[in-house]
Amino acid sequence: MPPAPGRPARRGSRRAVRLVAGAALLLGLVAVPTAQAREGGHCARQASLRVPGAAHQEVSCLGELTTAGTVASGHTDQADWAGLTPAGLAVPSGVPGIQIDGYFPDDSTTNTNHGWQHDSQFVIRLPDRWNGGLVVAGSPGNREQYANDRAISDWVLSRGYAFAATDKGNTGLGFHRDGDRPGEAVAEWNERVTQLTRAARTVVAQRYRERPRHTLMTGMSNGGYLVRWQLENHPGLYDGGVDWEGTLWRADGPNLFTFLPPALTAYPRYAAGGPGAADAHREMLAAGFPAGSEFLWPYHHQYYWDLTQRIYREELDPGFDGAAEAGTPFCAPGTPACDTDYDYASRPREVHRAVDRIALTGRIGKPLITLHGTLDVLLPIGEDSDVYARMVRNAGRQKLFRYYRIEGGTHTDSLYDVFPDRLRPLTPCHRSAFTALESWIGGGPKPAPSRTVALPADRSGLLTDCALGRG
């Protein structure tokens, strides 16, 4: 994103997020369900469904709620989920039901889906054959509400779950323009997930004449951060969650700002070769980028590290580059206000306070399973989930936690298609973790102890299987 001649004002006044009442604490856990018909035929009670607090909604009766049908019917947006899953991932089908698209009141306009030019968009899907559960997800990155459709929605719908997802209240590379003060755009993500969870539970009760007997949350990357935050701050809304390589925010670090600038400094010297390359390589490893991941560094330098550093730094430390917006792309060290030189530890106290407003604590209140690839070079595992696991342990919540380090996994599953001989997709591991969570909260066998899941010698089943072990 090129620098603007002047920094635009942070967008609008802080919206008053309406957190809809009516989400009772879950009082019991159930065994892993099997799909069963509930309360009427195809799209029963469609006309009576109302999303509490929504400013706009559109209700559709669909013959297929998965992407096997929604791509053709226009009830998803492929651009939202492009690049997140391996090309060979199977697409389930045979899930008729109701889809509700809409948005909550908001004053920002970054989401262009449906031509609404309105943020806080959501999607709720209600299968005809319901298993009694609800899955809630926030989008990864700065994507919109359909971003989880291939990786998560398709699969949980095929298992009978209702599904709800949000765009988090702001989207795109300019998400940082939302809010009145640093950190507010990210803080809104958490509020919008809470809002949608409460509203979706009410809609489920309208459709099936009973509230969900279990509510689970899951998501990847920024969506994984949302899982962690919700289970720390609103555990009464959920039975548990699966965190897929969630982003770690800590005021004292590590966070994005402690490992991305060193990568921006060292990688060009490493890539150039010559006498400084060995020292640059050591700097990359010291910053947290794992040995053996070097083949992934060129792609992440080109597409992720620089852009991620600049737009998130603009959200939490807009004063670093003065009137400019999100710095100068790929600036060389020594360039004025260059993000390559960004030193989080030396930044003013208000910057650390902004990070603290969105920070995690590890004090989860419901069962959580975290999985993270050992070759993640956007959120290096040693600077992210390894640290979060220690936070959970230090908070005394380890009995509620399982952590699986997935050997050969990286941040984006589509890279498996490029390097099938070096990587493994995490989507099957997420599904294994989800079924382990179902058993855990349903009174069945507990998940296997936290461990590193080795890359199997036989790679033929990587798109379908990921054995996490036994409890």
C-alpha cells in the first residue's frame, strides 16, 4: 500500500456496539452429536427469523449451504477464502438450509460484499438437519465474512452444525483507519465476535425452537487470536474452542513488532549472499524464524512481512511515521520513519498501552486446543503459540489446554500445493483437533497430551488425515 501524502483522520466516532442480550450460560455438555432432523422440513420458519441488533438482513432458502452450491448461487465470495486451503481439499455437499446475510450498525465502510459498502457484515447458516451445536468464527487476516467458508464452514455444516461468521467490523489493507484511537480497530474485532455469538444463539433458537446445546469457536491466524480472547474474556458464551495459529499480542512482547522488523533488516542481506549472508541468517534465526524454513522466506518477504508490519504498526503506533500512512514499502534501513528500523521496545508508553488493550493473558475459562505449524514464518511458532502455551500454564489453566505443534505446517495451506514435498496442510489437523474437542466437552476421552505431531513418512494421506494421538 503506497504512502499517502497526508494521514487521514481515523474514521468516524467510536460506534456503540450493541451487544444483544439473551445468551445464557451453557449449563451442560453433550456427547459428540450425530446429525438429526429437527423441527420441521426444508427451511422451516424462514419468515420468522430475525437477527437481534442487525441493521439489515437477507434470508435465503438454499438447496446447498456449502461452497458446492453457494459459489454458483452467489452466497459466498471466493475472493474471501482464496489461498487459505490446499487445492485438493474435498468439498462436502448435501447440506440444504437457510442462510442469513446482513450487517450490524456501524459507521465504517471497508467491506464491499453485496455492494453494501458497510462493515460488521455477518453470515449465519442453519442446516435443515441440525446436530444441536453452533460454531462461530472470525475472519483471518483482514478478510471478510466468507473467509472461513472452505476451511471451516463447509466441514462443520456437513457435520450438522449451525455456523456464524463475522468480518470483525473492518476489513482490507486500510482497516487501521477505523476507530478514534490506536488499537480500536482490533478491539472492535473482539466486540463483533461477542455480538454475533449472542445474536446467532438467538437465531438458532428461533429456527430450531431450542438454544444450541453447545457453542464452539474456532478460527485461524487473526481468527485464532479471537478464539483465545473470547475464551479468556467471555467463557460463559462457549463450551470450548480450537485456535488455529492465532496471532499473539502482548504488551511486553513478543508480538509482530518484535520479530518482523528484524526479518526486514536481515533477509535482504541473506538473500544477496556474499560475506554478510551468514550473519544475516543467524539474525533471522535469533528473531524466531525456524531453521529449515528458508525456502519460505522469499515468498513471505515479498507478500507478508513488510505489509503486515506497516499496516499493524499504523493501527497501534500511527505516530511513528508522522503524517504518512503506513510507512514506506520495503524501505532500506536508515530511511526516515522506516518500518525496517522499527524498535518496539523503545517506543513511547502509549504505544505499549495500545497493545495492552488488545493483549492476551492466557487465563482461558473453557477448553482450548491450539495447533500451530513448526514452519510458520509469518507468526513463527517460537514467538507465538509456544509463548501462549507458557502463558496458559503460568495462569494455572493448563488443565483446560492442549497444544499441538504440527511438524511441517506453515501459515497458509495453499503453499502446500507449491511445496508438497516439504510441507503438510493444517486443515486436516484442525479437523482432528475439532473432533478431539467434541469428545472432550462431551464427556468422552480427553485429547492426547500436548505434543509435537511428527510429519509421517507416508505422505499420501496428508489431505485427509492428521493423527494427534490418544489421551
